[in-house]
Amino acid sequence: MPQPEPGSLVEFELRAARARRRSESRRNHVLRRLGRRRRVYRLLVSLFGAAFVALAVVAGPQSAGGRRPSTPGIARASLVCPVPAGLRPAFVAAAHQAHLDLGLLTAVAQVESRFDQSARSHAGAVGVLQLLPATAAELKLDPLRPQTNVLAGALYLRQMLTRYRSPELALAAYNAGPAAVDRVAGPPSFETAAYVANVQIWWRALRGCT
């Protein structure tokens, strides 16, 4: 088969066709990888859900008898909305301002810190919603004050939801950062995938949180 002359229209079309095939191949690879990740996420959600229900069943009789379960955090599983009374106005206002479901914001706080205002991560994230000071600074909010920490977390989560249009990817970005999520088109680690699954389990359990 004769080769097209360099610089000819035929050569240009051949190069364009090869570029389209490479682009389509990369796109299909990303979609296949994302599909595999989504199957893993669904499995994680199922596993976490089964464990959550089992623990709630075990904790149920203890809660009904007025005794606090020995497993930290389980007592809140039977509550409609476990936001501490002192933080509730901040959560309601932040959810309203960021146009978020209060149950989702509550679920994130439960998984991030269990509403511990003094919580600090090894990466330097602080407060109830575990905001990095740099992230809070971009939002012009003080992460060390509980009210503004909650508002900053709500606004940042809204940014991620707007960016990704997917709760799973938005939660992954909230946990690991959008750059890490963009690199792999999903949660960049098992830890982040487990975080996403855990928040979704709590979110489902807190649908009545208003």
C-alpha cells in the first residue's frame, strides 16, 4: 500500500483518525475503570450498610432501656437528627445557605469528627467539619469557630457537588481533595472509598433530619 506524501491531506486525515482512536481508547479506559470503581463502591455501601444495621439492632434494646451503648457513636444511630443542641442553629443555617440537605451535612460531620469541635487531623484539618485552614481561608471564614467551621464545610461541600454533579465524587473530593479525585476519576484510595460509603450510610439513616 503506497504511503501518503508528507504534508498531504491524506496524511493529515490519517493522523486525525489515529488521534481520534487514541482519544476514544483513553476515554473507554477511564469509563471501564470508573465502572469497576463504582462496583466496588456499591459493594462497600452494602457491607457498611449490613454492619450498620446489625449494630443498630444490637444497640436498640440498650437505647430503649435508657442505657448508653458501649460502642462510641452507635447511640446516635437511632436518633432522627444527632446534631448537638449547641450546634444545631449553625447546621440548619449552613445547610440553608449552601442549599444542602441537612441530613447530608450531618452525616459528613458524624463521620468527620462525631461533632467534636476540638478535632484535629494529622493533615491539619480542624473542627466539626474538618476543614483545612487554607480551604477555610479561601472561603474567608474562620475554621476555629464552630459556627464558621460548619458554614465553611457546607459551602465547600456545595462547591464539590456543583463541580462533580455526583454525591460520591463530591464526598471523595471533600475527603481527599479534587486534584486526587481528578487523577483517577474517583476516590484515590480504599480509605476514601470507605469514607464515601460511610457518609452515604449515615445520610440514608438521617433522611428525617430536619
